[in-house]
Amino acid sequence: MSEMVEKARNYEIEESMKIAQDNRPVYHFSNPVGWMNDPNGFSDYKGEHHLFFQYYPYATHWDSMHWGHAKSADFIKWEYLPVALAPDKDYDNFGVFSGSAIEDGEKQILIYTGVEEKAAPNGEKCIRQNQCIAIGNGVEYEKIANNPVVTADMLPEGSSLEDFRDPKVWKENGKYYMVAGSRHGDGSGQIALFCAENPEKWEFAGILDRSENKIGRMWECPDFYPLDGKQVLMISPQEMEAEGLEFHNGNNTAFLIGNYDKEMLKFMREKVQCVDYGLDFYAPQTMETEDGRRILIGWMQSWDNPMYPDTQRYSGMMTIPRELSIKGGRICQMPVRELEKYRSNVISYDNVCIHEETELEGISGRSIDLQIALKGNEYGKFKIKLAADEKHYSEIIYDRDEKTLTFDRTHSGFKKDTISTRSMYVSDKKDVINLRILVDRFSVEIFVNDGEQVMTSLIYTPVDAYGIRFASNGKTYLDVIKYDIEVK
């Protein structure tokens, strides 16, 4: 174990104990202390779900990247494990950036981007990004002697030597495959594919897809997987321009849905879909469970519009893990079914008529799973105020005429000038909109029409603001089910 790893491990143990549990989300993953961004190494190993993450334990801002580590039996209740990696080699002295993990026999293999700051031939400092391996047993990891195993000079001529990162590895029919984000000679994103018989010796196999400056610029955090008869290339593009309500300015996430010729190693894109329409979502990664489900988890934050209180000793949460499926050609996302075993105190109402601001007895809370069916065609706008007290609230607004759903956290209590609203088009199903809303102290995730669309956003409202109010400018009929979520 290097001195840098040991120092980080000691620090996180000591400092995380100072953070009270009521300052954390109840059922979403948060980092032990310091800063967290992208999920890494989301995978199974020896029958348990492992989650690594980009991590700087010493402050609540991005800095020299480590890999934090946790595991879970059910995706909801997580156990912190010691820091897995630190930037302690020449080839990763500027940070151990994002990557993935696979189970390979008795070993767990981590493959990550090593970022090196070095002197260029002209004497100036430059950054180089290459892919590296560490091998371990689920707790302790050793970087191999011949790192890096994939270098940027293996890419097509003209590709960036600096922007080459975030490897996602899988094993299929005894062979290893890797996708990684890269930048083409035209300056925009591309996803490179590599193959290997041995995970320490890789060959370039081609470019799966390119932005061509049409879907943002650099494509980060790629993932490539089969889903319900189609193939999905999932990307996190930077520097996008807004496209209606489908994509917003800045960093986005997208499903590229198509087909894949495994013999020719060619991906044929057919359509593009936004992954999450909320204010705080980036860098998702997926894994396949032993029972064949494809599970997604993402970082609940925005690079361009960061929202975190200065008073906390940690900064970072992950979304609820989500089960993916394709219905009607669209990728749908729903909270993992394991969440249901943590439900309690069910309250339900059928066919309640709402026409002015109304509270329903028992429908409140800051750690809840709330399911609502909006019915009827006698109203123009319907509103739900969450995490509400006399001063604060965050609002979900459905405009039936415009067919838009908006989340607005303007009055959530945050004291900085930050983007607070985002909208998306939704379809009503015979004058019915189904919402599933997960509220967990500092976050709101909205799943619309059985996961056809999702909005993820942070709120940092005082936790004693737990009221829920409904309002309509006409008659809206509601079916409501509320569960408390408790994790002990």
C-alpha cells in the first residue's frame, strides 16, 4: 500500500465519523467525506455489488482524483470500503480518472484513466491521458508493472493525446473489450473500441461512433451494452447547445440506440434519446446483475451549475440505481425493485378531486416514494409543492395544454444564483399522467409514465420542511400512494 493510499484511508475513517447520519440522504449513496463525482467500476464481484467513485477526500471540491469504494447486497444499503486507488505513480500523478471494473476468475480488475502531467519536448507542461490497470481482491489493489496498457498514440492519427479517458471494459466469449472516450481531429467526440486476449495487452479495433460536432464536443464516460434486442452506446457529451427541451446547454447524457455487428465490430446508430432531463445528472454507468437486469447509476450533480451547501463536510450523491428496459423503441428507467423492501407506512387515496391548494392527511415527508396518477381534462396546470414549509418549497408543474412537465427549485432555500428550473415534453396516456417521485432529504427524482422520462434534481431545503401540497386551476383527479422509506 502506498503512503498516499494509506493517508486517504486514515483520513476518510476519521473524518467520516464526524458526519451525522441525519446530514446524509436516507437511501441514496453519498461519499464518506470530501468530494465525489462520476461513478466508476459499477459491477458485481463475488456475489456483491461494488461501486467505486471519483473521490477527493480532503475537501468538498474537485482536486487530485482518487477512487473511493463501497459495496452493497441490494443497491440501497451500502458499506464503505477503504480507498481503492490514489494518484501515486508517475503515469497517474495528475489523477486516477474514471473507469470500470470486471470480475475475472478470483480477481477483480480495475481499469482507469491515468492522467500524467509531464514536460513536452519544448519544455512546457502537458497532460497525457492513458488507460491503466490495477488488480485486487475486492479491498486491496495493486497497479500492474506495465501500465499504461492503452495509450493515446494507439488512436487514429489526429486524435487528441490529452482527451482520452473513461474506459468501460467487459468480457465476452473469453475475450476482453473496452470503449473509451476520445476526441477526433475535428475537435469533437468519438468512442474508440479496443480488444484483447489478455487484459494487459490491447489492440485498437475501430471507432464505434462520432459526434462530428453535432452532439456536443468531447464524449465522456461511454458505456456499451445490449438491451432488449438493441445495442446502446451511452455517452456524456460536453459543450452541447440546447435542442428544444430534449437537451440543454452544457454537459448532457444520451442513449445512442442502434444495432451492433459483433463480427465486424460495427455500431449502427438509429436514434438518440436524452437519459435524464433534470438539473443534476451526469456520467451514468451501468452493470448487468446475475439475474440479467441492466442497472444504471449516475452522479447527482452538474459541472456547469454546481449545487451544494458550504456547510457540509461531503459533496456528492448518486441517483437511485435504475432498471433499464426498452418499450415502444424508448429506453425506460425505473428505481430498482430492491427499494420496495424499505417501504413502510403506506397512505393511499383514490380519485381525489383537486381544484385549489390542498394537503392530504398523511401525504408528506422527506424520505418517501410517492406515486401519483393525474387524471382528467378539466384543468390547465397542476402543481405539486414538495419539501414545503411556510417559506420553502420545490415545485413540479404539469401544463396540460403545453404538455410540459417542469421542476422548479427557486424557493428551495438555496442562497446562490443558480439555474433552478428545467422542463420536458411529456405525453398523456388518455388524459392520465403517471408520476413516481422519490424524495430523499436533498434530492428529487421524478419518473414519468413508467420511466419513459426521468428528471433528477438536488434541493438543499431545511430537512424539517416536509409538507406536500397539491393545486390545480381546474378539476384534477388524483390517485395517490405514499410510502416512507427507512434504511436502518
